[in-house]
Amino acid sequence: MRIEFANFYHYYKVLTIQIILWYSINLYRLFDYLFWMVKNMFNEKINILLVDDRPENLLALEAIIEREEYNLIKAYSGEEALRYLLKYEFALILLDVQMPGMDGFSTAKIIKTREKTKNIPILFVTANHIDSKHIFMGYSVGAIDYILKPFDPMILKSKVERFVEIYTLRHKLQMQSNDLEEKNKVIEYMAYHDGLTDLPNKRMFNDELSRKVIKAKNSNETLGLMYLDLDRFKNINDSLGHLIGDKLLQLVAKRLSNEMRMDDFVARVGGDEFIILLPNSDREVCLEIAANILNAFKQPFFMDSYEFHLTTCIGLAIFPFDGEDSTVLMKNADAALRRAKEQGKNNFFVYHSGMNIQTYRTFLMQQELRNAINLGQFSLVYQPKIQLPSEQVMSAEALLRWNHPTWGPISPDEFIPIAEESDLIFEIDEWVLENVCKQINLWRNAGFPQMRIAINYSAHHFLKRNVVNQIKKILQQFEVNPNQIEIEITESAILKNEDIVKQAIQQLKELNLHISLDDYGTGYSSINYLRDFPLDTVKIDKSYIQELTNPQKNSHIIVESMISLLKKLNIHVVAEGVETEAQLSILKDFQCEEVQGYIYSRPLALVEFEQYIRNVKKREITEITSSTKHITENVINLNSKDEIGINRELLSDAISEIKKEYSLSTREVDVFSLIVDGLSNKEISEKLFISEHTVKNHITNILSKLQVSDRMQAIALVYEACINKSNA
């Protein structure tokens, strides 16, 4: 009985020791894990994974390789090691080969198949009697090296340190690479975005425009381009400062972005200039978006204690109708923006050549202008300036005329703006100066009375640095005295580029050219111009002269004050557009020095001008009526008020003829007439009190009957009919 009890006691004692040992081992593991977790939370150390099923081996490894910068994590099985590898990043794995359950080879194989862990170096720890087959097995599953038991502490420590150095270096390189990549992203973002509004900038816009044009071509789609410019924004910067102006631009950018559709693209390309791309948008859609933008700007902008009421002008061009590449499309949108600003603030203008009958004519005219000089279609006429009270002619103004073989005479008011938009104005103005110089030489050789000839120079010239050298070169080429040439500059040209124009005028004065300020009174009429610019002559605009006899306009008071001021400043005064005896009498009373207008002479062709000068010399001034008709009176006019373009009566006859030829119904003619006038579907709907859907159906039927594919081709038929009728 005692023996049995002793055996039981011994068994119980052994079992108790085993239980205590098991709990001790697991409690050690738990505390070890918790301790590692705490350290890892507060220290960025290098993780090294030690894998062995025997605690004493792990303690030995830890004792040899432990360093302050290492975080040694111990796993007691392959399964536990794999769990750690899912959670943490390790620099190195020391893996025992012979373990119960999942051995080292199986564990290594799984480690190397995982994307996250496949590049972690593995050092196998094994007995020194392992055969070559097992060594080969280890290398085949991804081992880097072997550490044989019993291991040399120095060798083990050295190998671990080398692998840690490699890991540290790789980690640093990766961090540097990530940092560089982030900085590159920031730089790239800054390079393609506006720093103030965070919108895409001009560089990104150019790339996007090229991509969208190519896409539109390949997909046979339309693409709208809007060019926006804020009205009078410079006044805000000048009065309140750029800080307020910048904040206001940020609000404008946000409001524009809110008006965009998902695929639309808005960019800031200048100080107060924005551009919007409208993919797969025809003319009607673009017009609707433009109207929405103008409506959005009707709401004030609130900032701090300020309330701003801003307006904007929009120029719109549509691919492919207004340009088949990004350069032409952008240029035409810019031209449309300038037209919108000319028409007034808070407005938009469509460049689309098929917009209406007049813009179709403009489109054709731009093409014809390029050949006008080479084909000899330009000519000069001369309008004398009459000195008062002697009524002698000491100078004249050379005016350009375009005699088109099909369209007949075309007014400069119509083709000069087109020439400025297409940059043909530079070539045209040089042609004018060269021909004036030639004529001065012919008059000199023929003994004709010498006089000064005035030439209108476009404002665009003064934005070019070589304008003065070009003029000087032409004068030297034809050996003309600069005193015989007068350069007329409009007030609007000074207004837009004051510093540049002032510098150019000073250089022209150094050449002894006569400088005139034309159309004075049409811009800001700034007295500073009279004080700061070296002007020889100021020409008072005809709008004041023609109202001289109207007491309600007070023009006579303004003109009298202008003449008095200019004479005191020793600036010669010319009154433009004098047409009646009453106007002339008032100007004589005001002691105006020189007049120009139809009361003395209309612009005359060369032969008639020479005869006029001879008559003046003979004191035989007579108004030339029968032999010298006004060179532009045969121009096809837009309406009965002698505006530029197509005569309304002629246009109505052309549409009636098309109605008969193509069997258009009365309602279709109503719609077609409004198409020719350039109205949108929505505007036609409101005008005729029908739905937009009905308008679209009518347009479809009209285009089908006319056998054309779009509005532009339909308008071309009308224009051709107008030309045929005018030539009949």
C-alpha cells in the first residue's frame, strides 16, 4: 500500500512539475510578447524574427545578437512565425530547420511564396551533421545561408549585423525614393496647377486641349472652347490691392467650377483669364453654358466686409467649325472674346463661322484677305485736311480701300478688324506706308505741291519691338523726308498699352515723324495723354462734331474746351467728320485750326485728289459730286442705316428665292430666317412661341430639303444668292 502511495505521489509530483513548467513557459511567452509589443509601440527598432521550438535555443540566440537597436521577436513554431510575418516587417529571419509540425523548409517555402515576405533573407539554424541533400533543400526554398549548431557567437553576430546593414541601407533608399516620389508629385502638381486657385494652369490646359481635339477628331465629336476675361478686374487690384484681388479670383474659380459638368475642364491661364473646354458639346449646348455662367455672375461675391458685383466676357469657338487644330481654335476663341468686349461688358460672342450671314461673310473675307495684296485688290484714297480760315490744303489722310472682284468695294470698318485678328494688319499697314512713300516721290518728281500724308497705324504694331525700325527702314528705302509722314494712333491703342506706346512714340518723334492722336474722346479722354505724350496733333472724334448743333448734348461746350486746352498746350487741333455749314461755322468761331470732312471733300481717288489740290491752288474749291462718288457707297450693307454687311432687303429676296426653289413651308421659312440671323434653338423657340423640340424638327427638315449637313452650309446658300442678286 505504501509502495502504491509512493508511486502515486511520485507521479503526482512529476505531473505537477510538468504543469507548472508548461504554465511557466507559456507565461514567459506571454510576458515576452507583451514586453515586445510595448517596446514596438514606443521605439522604431529593427525587427529580427527568431524561430525555434526550444526556448533555450531562442535565449541563446537572443543573448548573442541582442543590441539596443534590435527588436528580437521569438516564435516557437513555423505557424507562429507565419502569423508574425503577416503583422510586422522583418530585416532577417533566423529559422530552425528541425521543428515538430511545420519544419523550417516548409515554413521557408511559404515565406518565399508571399509577396510581402519573399525578399526577407532567411538564415537556417541547424545541426552540424546535416547532409548536403538537406543543405541543397534549404537553398532551393530560399535560404540565404546556414548557421550550424553549436554556432560560433562571433560568426553569428557578424552575419546578422551584415544583413541588418543591408536591410537598413535598403530601407533608407526606399524612404528616399518614396520621399523623392512625393516631392516629384508635388512639383508635377505645381507645374500643372495654378498656385492661387488650384485650377489647372496654362501648361496643363495646352496638353488637355491637344488631347481633347485628337479625341474629338477620332470620335467625330464637337468640342467647345470658352475664353473668359473678367471685366474691369484691374480696377479692383489698383484700388483694393492684390491681396483682395487674389481672394476674389479664388471665389471666381470656385463659382466657375460649380457651373461645370463632370467632363468639363476649367483652367486659369492668366491674371483674370480663364478657359473652359466643353467636350462633345455643340453650339446650342455651349451657348446655354455661357448663359448659365453670366447668370451665375449676377450673384455678388462676398468677402470680408466687401460685396463685389463682377461681370465677364466670353469668347466661344467650336471644333471643328472654327478651327481643326488647337492653335486655330484658341486663336479664334481669343478673337471672339475681343468681339464680345467690343460689344460691351457682361457679354459673350461666338466665333462660329456659320453663326449668321454676317459672320459667314467674315469667314470668307478672312480667307480672301490673304491674297488681296498679291492680287492688287487694295488701293488708296486721299481725304484732304483744310486749314482754317485760309482753306488751304497742307496735309491729307491716306485711307485704304479693298475692291473685291466679286463682292465689290468693302468698307475698312469691316475688313480692318478681321485683318487685326489674323495678324494680316502688319503686312497691310506696311503696304500702305510703302505706297504712300512711292506716291510722295512721284509727286516730288512731277513738281506737285508737297504736303504731309497721314497714315493710320494699328494698335497691334506698338506691341512689336521693331515697329520703329520697320518704319525707318521704309522711309530710308524710298528716301522720303520723315516730316512728310504723319502717324495716326487711336486713343484706344494708348489705353491698352500706355507704357509701350509711349516709348514707341518717343522713338518715332526722334525720327522727326509727325504724331497724331486720332479719335480723341472715344476712350477715357485722359488729359494725361496730352501732358505725357509727345503729340503734334489731336483729332477730335466726329461723334462730338456731329452733335455740335444739338444743344441737349452739350457737345459744343466740350469741343470748345478741347480746342482751347489743346491750343494752350501748343498741340495742333483737327476736327473730324465736318459735314454741314452749321458745324463749320461753330468750329470757326472756336478758332479750330484744321477740319476734315465731307463738307469740303470725300475721300478721293488719286487722279481726283490731284485735281482737287490744283483747284485749291487756283482758289477754285468745288465739291466733286458727279465724278467722285464715295468709294464705299456700293458696299452691300447690313441694313438701311448703312451698317456693314448684307442689305436686309437683299437678304429677304434671297430667302424668298430659296423658299421657292427648295419648297420650304411658311413656318420653315420663319425658322430659317432666324437661323440666318444667328439665333440659337432656344431663342428661335422663344421668338416663334414653339417648343425647342419642334424647332429641332424644323431645322432637320430644312437641312434635308436644302441638301446640306449643317447651318453653315445653309447660310452659304443664302450668301451666294445675295451676291448673285447684288451683281445682277
